[in-house]
Amino acid sequence: MTYEQTLHYLYNKLPVYSSIGRRAYKADLTNTIALCDFLQKPQDKIKTIHVAGTNGKGSTSHMIAAIFQQAGYKTGLYTSPHLKDFRERIKINGQMISQDFVVDFVAKIKAFSEEIEPSFFELTFVMALEYFATEKVDIAIIETGLGGRLDSTNVITPVLSIITNIAYDHMDILGDTLEKIAYEKAGIIKPNVPVVIGDVLPGTRIVFEGKSKETVSQIVFAQETFTVMSATNEHNTLEVVVKNKENDLEEKYTLDLPALYQQKNLLTVLTSINILRNEFKINDADINTGLLNVKNYTGLHGRWEIINDHPKIVLDVAHNEDGIKNLVNQINHTLFSDLHIVFGMVKDKEIEKVLYLLPQSAKYYFTKSQIARALPEDELLLRAKKFDLNGTSFAEVNKALEAAMITSSRDDLIIVCGSVFIVGEVNFPG
């Protein structure tokens, strides 16, 4: 098969969660283990860091990868979903997996795969493991897909587990309380492997502490290790002054990820690097330079990403209640004349809870991504009107963005948000 034929096979032969939702999710590790065994256990040939959480796990993974790259380590990075190119999911030192490897891997595993019928995510995650093992990476940062305990990525035994935060999302699969969701995320905590917890609430703390006690794992809470003294959002950077609670020393960090919500992820990253320094040589300059070059080193996009200045156009993948809260907070700290929001969601999110949070003062351009899970734009418009959100509907995001640009003035703010898939389909510029 050619590369294009291979991609067609992956997307059409295998159940894809981004397209069909829960029906593609397999709540056990059987297929992943079988695929790994077929390939002689690639997960045991590499060192890994495992990152779970409702929000922030992608940014955290990319930040850690950038720091390791700066420190001179051959660094694998596995994240999902992708925005533009399937190969974004699997990178080494910021470079996407080659088309040839994708083709050869699928050809090698095709017959066995068709016997056990894995999901798209199961197969592509094992592809990442095989690629990292073949290329002999020094470290691979692995982001969970959904949950943790039964997530395909949970076949690894990492040197560090990280759980960024717990919020409401994928409740039809993970549970309808924060404690239930925390239990699923805590499933990545392994025996005698340290774990870093980012944001924590009393109810979720009990869950994490219980799991760490059961597994005899060191548990470190980022909020108890570092605290943010100040955070300043500039055009394309975020300057954060952080105090180490152990020695009261303050340090300033500059991130090329400008959103204020990244300060929470920064504390998680710094706490994690402190622990990882027991095994890896990472100095302060590596941390500072890595954080200043996350987008350059790893290709992270869609986190308060400014793609145009006049009017200011921002892409953000915020798509659940917690993510939208952070996005609205960023809007409230941004100067502009009028606000335009290009907005679309998928059907299986908490639509009403998100709509309730959105600013009524904005002009809306309701749209949908070109996947089966997408909520039709006209239905979204009707549901939004119940929350006094006014606007028009468009069948495709670029038509919606074009309309927003025509309507806006030089000093306005246009935000594209509500779904990873909406952001991924933006073709601006050109």
C-alpha cells in the first residue's frame, strides 16, 4: 500500500474514536497487550513518562519533551488527537514519524491485526512504541488517550506518572463524579513509580493518596511544591515568577505558550523535572530554554495560538467545562474592541454546561467539524439561543471564520474554539 492507502486503511478498517465516539473505545488492554507481544514487547525496551488528566496533559507533555530535547536526549512524544497530519501523534525530537515507517508497520502487523480487530487508537499507539524502540529513544513522553486505568497506553511502566488535573469530561465512559474520574486517571499509578499530581481537590486527593499507598508510590503534589507569584501574558509569551516552597527561592520562566492557564501546567512540569533529575541530567538552562521553545521544538498548536494580529485571531482547543472556564478567563485578560467566537462541538460533550459559560456579549458563528460526531451547526445555534448567545450558523469552520473576519474591525478579537477538530480544520492563512 502507498502511504495514502495505508491511512485510508487505518481510518476505515479500524474503529476511530474521533469519528464514532464511545463505540470505538475498548475498555480493556487485551488488544494492546496482544499487539505488543506480537512485536516482542517494545514497551519494555524504552524509558517512558506517562501523562494523564482531563485538561493540560498535551501542553504538559510537550513542555517536558522540549526540556528533554534541550538537555540533549533523544525524545519521543506520543499525543492525540492530531490537528492536521496523522503523523503529529508520533514524534522524535519534534520530527514526525516517517511515512515509510507507517506503511511498513501496518503491512507487518496487518494480518495479525485483522485477527484481533483492535481500535485505531490501540494500533497507532503500539505503532508509536515500536517506532520509539526501533529508533532507540532515550525517553518517550506518552499522553493517555482517554482515562488511564483502561487506556491503551497503560501497558507501559514509566519512570514517572503525571496526572495534570481532574474535571468533568467523557463522563459516559469515566464516571459522573470527580472521584470516579480520578479513580480512572489514578489507574496509571504503578508500583514503586513516583507520581506527580497537578491540580487537586479534596475528593480527588483522597483517591490519589489511596492509590499511591496501595502501590507504594511516592506522591508529590505540584501545588505544595511550587507556587505562582505572578504571571504576565504578553503577545506571544507568558512570563511566570515561581517560588519553590522548599527553599523560598523565586525563578522567572518565559514560555512561548502565552495563555494564562499554562501557569498551572508549568508547576506540574517543574515538579516533574525535579523528580526526573534523579535519573536524567537536566540543568536550569535546559528548563528555561526548553520552555521558551516548546512550539519550535515540539510543534504544539491550538493553545491560545495567535494566527493573525489585526483582527487578532486565536485558535484554542478548549472543549469541555474546565477548558472553557480557562479560555473565558484568558478572554477577560485580553484587550479588544468586539468579540467574535467561531464555535463548534461534538455531540457527546456537556453542551449546555459549556454554553452557560460563554460570554453573551460576543457575536457567534456556529459551525461543525467534518466528522460524524460533530453536533450540527443549526442544532447548536438553537441550543445556544437558550443561553442568549446570538449569531448565525455555517456548515464549515472556514466559512464561519471568513464571515467573522468580514464582520470584524482591526481591533476585534476572533476566537475559534469548542472542539479539537474545529481547530484542526482551520485553513488560515490561505
